[in-house]
Amino acid sequence: MTVRQFCQWMAPAAKPDHNQQLPEPLLNEGSARALIGRRRAMDIRSTLTDLSDAFNAHDLDRIMALFADDCILEMPRGSAPWGARFEGKASVRQALASRFEGLPDVHYGNGEHFVDASAKTGISKWTLTGTTRDGLQKEVHGCDFYTFRDGKVIRKDSYWKIVE
């Protein structure tokens, strides 16, 4: 269907003015990319907030619902330069469960979230507080580097300050 046919079909009684300037599109290619980037950033930021809330609720089901099946968790302590690495949803879940067991009242406060939507990454900065099973109080600053694919976490790489 030509533009003329379309105009006649939409308004058969009106005569189309073929010299009339068509309006500029609401989104050009650059602004469309910017809009998509902002939407991705908002999605990642909301996922980071959801993760923080789920961690503070100690809700492993909610946490793991935000992780991909092939996810990787890297914790600061371990025998390798990257700390301890856990691969796959079941392994990651078990590692996180042990975190909650070791610090039953663990809380991640003062949360700040940063997003690089083009790299599909986000950072959550926090202050961890909690009490070990032996009664030792912990307070440490740290951050998590997240990588996302299709709205799910595929990597969580954790860092925290060493308190001596």
C-alpha cells in the first residue's frame, strides 16, 4: 500500500496534501538507544535493590530467583587469587546459605547501587554487620560486582575490607 493509498483509506473524504511536511519521529536512532540504555539501567538498579532486600531478609529463594542457572559466585576468602569460587545455582545457593549460618543476623546496610547498562554490570556498595555464632560482632565495608544476562545475575564477585 502506498502512502497515498493509506491516506485515502484512513480519510477517504479528505484530500491528502502531498506537499505537507511529515512530523519528525519522536525517537531518532540515538535517542532510542539512550532510552533503551536508561531502561536497562533502571532494570539493573531495581534488580540490585531486590537483591539487597532479599539478602537482608535472608530469603534464599528470592535471591536465587534472580540468578541464572550457570551463575558464578566469587567470595573474598579462599585459597585462590579470586577467593572461593562457586559455580552453578546449587553451589551458589549452598555458599550463600553458609553465609547466613555463619552470621545469623547478617545485614547489609547503607546500600548504594551503581550501574553500567552498556556493560550489563552493576555494583552494590554496603556495610555488613552481624554477629558470628561465637558472639563476635562484625562490621565491614564491602561491595559486590554483578554481571547480568537476560535480567539474571551470571556473576557475583564480592569484596570487603580486611579488619585487623
